[in-house]
Amino acid sequence: MISRRHFLKYVSAAAVGSGLVQPLLTWAVSQEGLYIPGEDGMIVRSDRFIDLETPAEFLNSWITPVPHFFVRNHMHEPSTLDADTWQLSVRGEVGRPLTLSLAELHNFESHSVTNTLECAGNGRAFQQPHVPGIQWQKGAVGTAKFSGPRLRDVLQSAGVKPTGRHVIFRGLDEVPGRVPPFIRSVPVEKAMEEDTLIATQMNGLPLTRHHGFPARALVPGWIGAASCKWLTEISVAEKEFDGNFMRPGYRYPNHPLKPGDPLNVDDSHVLDSLNVKSIITSPGDESNVQSRLIHIRGAAWAGEAEVVKVEVSTDCGATWQPAQLGRERARYAWRLWRYSWKVPKSGAYSVWSRATDSKGRTQPETPEWNPSGYLYNAIDQVKVNVQAS
Amino acid sequence: MFRHRNLSCLFFCYCFFCFGIWLQAQSLELPYGTMQTKVTTACTECHSSRIIVQQRLSKGAWTKEVDKMIKWGAVVEAADRDSFIEYLSTNFPPDKAPDPMPRTSKKP
């Protein structure tokens, strides 16, 4: 028989030893697949309702392939979606209310916009103190070419009255319990811009179910939540919609809060344009590199503004070097960037990136904290272990 | 002989702990506890438990979340509210390391 003393000793040793397998198991679980049709290698933040994050290493191309494009659902996807019976109604402060079939919607001239779509909560996982919500890290963002009629063409066809100041979108999301429906609005000025669409295509193909088939709003440069999916009703109103996903949801404090402070809804505003932000997509965080020449790559975007520079630091912010911006560009799309770094000697390094935009905004070292973790845009950092002779 | 038995015991304990970590990392089940079944029933009526296990919140923040979910239709008996908050804030506190998340696969 093993004595009690020995048994406890072995239990303790095993417990300590098993701690070493945690990183291995973390890797193993991340490799294990969970089948969600149309999605490839995405990080599953939630499988019901579906919320999928793009791993940073997939964000190295200017256009993000649809199977690698993040999915953000606030509730369940519509259980039935039939292109033949789907209808879009346009009503409210309009002279001629409309009900359009998909075929009738396609009669409007189609327009394409390459847009970087980012969830307002992207980076929420890095907020300190932690805040509730889907714990996105870097990858609730992607760039795609969206195509479809201009929203303004459809609104002009319905004849917006002078009293119509806001355009409300309602999707077919299926609401669980007593959760308020996902309805949001944008000011009529944004709705009437030439690049605001009722998108029916993404990267040249019809929208997939996860991305809002058969039609979604596309409000370029703005937070992803503005671009409602599975669009079924557009309502023109005198006032901004004030349901849950406009108030208190998706609001930002007018003045910086101390970490942990609650939001005063009456001293806040609805989120609209995205912030200036860059991320490092390669090398990966905590990666081992066996070369003295490292090609650092990433993407940078700024909502309705333009990225004017991206800088890289390899000495924890003491000095910054300009990165080379990629040639591919569009008004609302991110710029890819790269920086070739000659590493002076082997060792552990922290590589930082920061973007500056045409409004003069630069990514801060410490982001503004807010209770929902919106618009996180701190300087991005990856740790790299260089082992080269 | 004695040495082999000692090694076997150590190996058994090691496997036991590894299996526990594996289950925790892998499982959709909420952690064991007197409120496990009630919390699972109330929350997964509407959404996956993955949404819960990724949160790392203080007791105050969990209190707000539980109250919001009750308002939104989660069936929680009034007498259970505090136990829900206690269970969630004990198992998913701010200082706990994040759980790994699986990835989607191309094929079923």
C-alpha cells in the first residue's frame, strides 16, 4: 500500500505537472473543429447565436474572403430565408411607401463599395477592468467589396418628406425571450450618401446567410452594428430610434470615464464612425522566429477618415519607424502595411504598431475605458522571440 | 516493485488532473456546483454557455448581467438570484485565465 503521505505527495506533483499541459491543451482545443457551414478556421466565440472571430493571421489580404470574415449576431439568425418571398418595405415619412421583392430591388442600379467592417466591440477582451460582452480580441474586423443599390435611390423612389430625419433599419433576427428587437437608425444625411448601400452581394457573390442574405444595410466607415443584416424594413422617422441597441446600447461617454465607472446615458452619444486603429497580423503573438530579418505585416483603418501613416516600434515605444503602406486603397477600406525589421541580436522583443489618420488622431498607448468596451484602439503589440545565429 | 507502484500512482494522478483540465477547456458544461443545473437551464434557453464562460467579471458586473438577463426573459426564481450571482462571480472572476475557444472546421 502507498502511504497517505506519499499519495498526497504524488497528487501534488501531478497537479503541478498538469499545469504544464495547459498551454498544450489550449492549442489542442483551438485545433479541434466545430462545424459551422461556410466558415473556415474561425474562432468560435459563440455557436448559439453565432459569433465568429477571424484569427489575426487570416487578415493579411486586402479583401477578406467570406469564409474568413467575422460574424457578429446579436440574436438568432432567421430560421427561414426565401429569396422568392422575401420583401423589403419602405415606409414612415415618405410620400410613396414601397414594398420591394428581391427582383424589384435588383432593378435599381448596383454600386460597389470596398469597406472595412468592424464590430464596435472589437478588442473588448483587452479592456481592463474587464467588461461584459463577446470577448473579441483582434479579429472582429474584415474588408469586403459590398454591392447593391444605393439606399438613397430607394429612398428617393419612396420620396422622403422634409420631416424625415432618421432612417431606421429592422432585420429579421429572431428574438429570444424578451430581448428587445435589433433595430437601429442612422441620420438621413448618412443614409443619403452615395456609398451607403442596400447590399445584396459580398465579394461578387450573393450574401451568405451569416452575412445577412438576401440584403443588408451597408453604412461605410461606421461601426458594424449600423449595417443591419437580413433587412426587411426601412422606416423613415422624425427622430432617432431610441430602442435598446441605440440607448443604452452602442453609446459612448461624452467625457472620459474612470475605469469601472458606469455610463451616464444622458451624457453619451450614439456610436457612428470607427476609430483610428492598426493591428499586427504577422508575426503572431508569442511566436518564435529563426531569422534576423522579420517582415512585420498588418492592417490599419480609420472609419470615415484616411490612414496617413503607420509606425512600428521594436523598443517599447522609445523610437518609431515608418511602415510602408500597401498600394491597394479605397475610401472606406483599410490599408495593409509592412515593415522589414533587421533584428540586432537574438532575444525576446515586443513589436508595437500605431496608426495616425487624416483627422490627426493617433492610437494611444492606453485606450479610453468604457463600460461596454467599445472602440478599443490601443497601440497593438506582439511578443516575438528571435533565435537566429 | 515499490518504485513501479509509486510511478503508477503518480501517472494516474497526472492523467486525472490532465483529464480534468481537458474537460474544463473543452466542455460546454458550466462548472460543477449547486447552481450548475439551474444556471445552465436559465441561460442556455437562449444562448450557448460559451458566452458565459468567456466572461471575466467582478461580482458587481455579474449582478448587472443577471438582472439584465432576468429583465430580458431568463427564468430565475427570485430566491435564486443571489445564488446565480455568487455562482457566476465565483467561477468566472476577473483574475481567471481565459479559456481556449475552438475553431470552425471545413467539414462536419
